[in-house]
Amino acid sequence: MELPTQLEERLVALERMGAEVDHQAALWLADQTGEYDKAALRSIAEARRLIELTVDMALSSGCASHRAVVQMQKSWSDRFAQIGERINSKQIAMGRLVQLHVDRTHAAKAYVKTQGLSDL
């Protein structure tokens, strides 16, 4: 079964978009300032929309089970799963940093009280 030209073009566009999503996600997940949040989320949202449109096109043209379409869906499913795992890891790491900060703050307050400096 041969894919319609427009569907082939969408699959190529999704492949290119995958590299952009990977890049934006890497910047976002490495960042702790929030600078890259919007760009990363926008690229993911754009990819999801294009995936949905491509799957709809594949269904309407009777090509949903074509190897290239199935491969595209698996590739994106794997990509989103990896991003999800990395988000979970980042949340755990950030939670640990927050807890460390809280612990240090409590230790500093306790030290100040034991040194009679709390009246300053």
C-alpha cells in the first residue's frame, strides 16, 4: 500500500518536528528558571496537534495500519514517555532541593536561637 503524498509529507514534517521537540524538552528540563517552559510546551502542543491531524488523515485514507504511520505513532509515544520520565525525575530532584533548603533554614533558625541571637 502506498501512502498519499500529503500523508508522506506530514510524516516527514513530524520527523523534523521530533528533533525540535527533543531540543526544546532538553532545554526545558535542564532549566530551573522557567525560561524555556513556554517554548517547550508550545512545541509539544504543536506536535500533538500535527500527530492527531496525521492520524485522522491516515484513517480517512485507509492507511492507518501502514508501517510508516504505525512507526510514527510508536516513535512519538516513546518520545512522550521519555519526556514524562524526565519530568518525573526533575520533580523528584526539585523536591529534594526544596527539602534541603527547608532543612538548612530550620538548622539556621535553631543555631540563631541557641546563640541568643534571636533578639536581634
